[in-house]
Amino acid sequence: MTDPSTPPAPSTPPTAECRPPSAPDGAPAWPSRRRFLGLAASGIAVGAAVTAGSGALDRLIRTVRGEDTAYHPVSGADSDLVLVTVQLGGGLDFLDTVVPLDSRRYRRLRGRAALGGDRVVPIDDSYGLSSLPYVAERWDAGEVAIVHGVGCRESSMSHFAETAMWERGSHDPATSTGWLGRALDRFAGAEVDPLVAIGVGDLSPALRAPGWDPVAVPDDGRLPWTAAFVEDNPDLVRAYGRLFDRIEARPRRGASMRSTSPHDLAEQVRASQSLVRVVAEQIDEAVQLERLAAAAEDIEDDDEVAEEGPGPVGHRLSVVADLITGGLPSRAYHVLHPGFDTHARQATDLPILLGQLDQALRRFHAALGPAAERVVVATWTEFGRRPEWNGDGTDHGTAGTELVIGPAVRGGHHGEPVSLDRLDRDGNFLVSTDFRDYLGGLVQGTLGVDGAAVLPGGTRPLELVR
């Protein structure tokens, strides 16, 4: 058996260095769970109001009414694959996720905190997965890619700087678009449907594109997108009818706008951000607040990690499943799974967070049914954690490991595993896979666009999709 800590032989030339800006003095720390959820909730209305494209919400209404439930690929589609990105906010510790088996160096680094025994499911002779039994099942089926050593050289290890760099797909802070938005812009061509990409729970800057922006939808429960839900809830249609009446009679604020049909909801939202709240009120009236609240009980109003159920990421992925099976033409979705900044309580919190992700993926695939064949789920995290155990967890590090899951995925190990013995001058792992090669491989495999053109500066996009 090969010891995973043995230094690998480089298979590709070194990539161009990335130097994201350092966080300014006094920059705020990564927001707590309570603070983040508050920011996300407050940003949903603003994001939807500012970025909804012409006719976007009108199409959402038609889908809810059951008038437009067939799947319609956007113009220029070469395949019908859908990419779902799951951001593991805070920095995932890959050593306690994809665990080296029989590695003496790993056990020296982590001491008594080193994982083993029944806490790890072996997937081959060298590695095992911790707290991810469903992902291990999909690995056995050949549907999981584990991408090693992903990151950016000369990382600042600042949550905000590194997250922004990943969202841009570039170390240049002047870049105003996101990596996925640029890819979708190339994919969609001249006629861009605003629904080509959707953020669930927040509008990730990774989805921003030249000249247009995607939409975001709230994540507080399962949204009523499926035809079956509409049939079971006729009050929903009546609520939207009342909404149109209210919009038509509502005085406009600010600068005058050209006259529009009351059914052109996107134009009305541009006229007043508060109309988004009107939409939310009417949906609540139709489906009842307590039903949505019951679905979101796992979202804690504190900094503790909920121990039961799939957590917030499960709710967000269930919304994505509704949107996909409901027939929206979206080719990319983004959801956030926060809480991975495990300086402390890692032995307790990390297994819970990974377990939530695992349960969420199991339920997501079950909800998708046959549609799961065309869905690729890919994680990303701003950085990894340090090799050594700090006594209660791990501190900010460099290289991380990413997971890509789905029937269309080229299963197996990708990239060069990092060496546990050969570290940089600060005692961190050496990045072996440029993050742009990882992201470029995702868009190239799912959308058929040139990953190197969308994310210049890497070496070569990884071949992650069959």
C-alpha cells in the first residue's frame, strides 16, 4: 500500500501564481451563522429586485401557474447538463474529510484527533471518507470525482479575499464578473434568458456576467414550482391574481418609467424594490407561513451547528430539485453551506456539517428522480486548513479538496494529492491543482465552453465530466 504522505511526482508544470489582495487592517472576521443568515435574508429582496432580467419573474409566474413546465434548453445548448455548485463557506479541512489511510505522518500531525476506525469509510487502498456514507456509495458507483490539492499559490488566507477570488475565478480584484457567469454568457450567446442561472438563498457573485445578472430565490422551505403543488394549491393562482391587481394600482416611486403591462413583473420590480416584499407576502398568504417555517426549523438562530437533519443546505438543495423538476431552463444553481471555519470544536462540528451535506445530497438525488442523470454537483471552498491540530481544531490553510458528484462525472482521483511532508515556508500544504483548472473543468464539462478562455491563467482545465 502506498503511503499517501509520500511526495507526489509533479505531472504538470507549475501554474501561474495568484496573489489576491490581503485583507485590510481591521477587516471583519468571517460572519457568524446568525450574522450570515441575516445578511443573506436581507440580500434576497435587493438581489432579486436589482438583477431580475426582462420577463424573468413573468416566466416564474407562468411556471407556477403550470403554463410553462416543459424543459427548454437555452439557445446554443450542446447538452442538457445542469451544474449545481455548493459553496462550503469557511474553509474545509480536507484531511478530516478525505482521510489518508495508514499514514504515519497524518497521525503525527493530528495526534489523538486523527480519524480512523468506524469513523472513516475506506474507498480504496489509500483514502477513506469521513461522515459521507452516501458520497461513498456514489464513489463505488463511479460517480464521484475527488480533486486534490486545489487552491491558489500565495494565498492571503483571508476569508473575504479568497472567497471573492474564487467567485471571480481570477486573482485580479478589478474583475467585475464571476467565473460561472462568464461561462454561461459564452454558452447562451446573444439571447440570454435571465433564468439561465439561479442562486438559492443568496445571489452569488460567481453568477455575474457581462451585461446581465441572474436571479435569486429565497430558501425558506420548498417553493411551489411543481405542477402538482399548483394543482393542490389553487389559492396560489388567486394570490398572484391579487398581486397583479395591487401592482397595477400601486403608485410608482422615483423616476418615471415607461408604461408596462401589470403582468410584466420584472419591470415593476425594477420600479420599486419593495414590490419583492409584496410578492413574498402574497406567497405567504397562499401557502401559509407556518408551512414554510416548519420546513426551515433546522436553520438555527445562533452559532451552534444543528445536529439533526440535513440542515440549511438540505432545504436549499430541495428548492433546487423543485426548480429542476419543475421545468425551469436554468443550467446552473448556487447554494451555500456555511460553518466550515473550524478553529474550534472541529471534532464535533465538522462531522455534523459533512453529515448534513451527505444527507442533503441523498435527498436531493431522490427528489430529482430520473433528472439526476443530467445534474452535476460540485463543491468549492475558499481554502483548506493547516496540517497541524491546534488543540481544538485547525486554522486557515491553503490547498483543499473538492468533490464532484453525479452520473455524468468521471469518477476517481484527479489532480496530485498534496504531500504531508513537503510543506511551504509557513508550514502549509503546497497547492498542486490551480483553482482555475478545477473551475474551468466544470464549465467545460457541463456547458461545453472553453474553460481556459473563461478562466485564463491556469494550466489546463481538468477533465471532470464524461
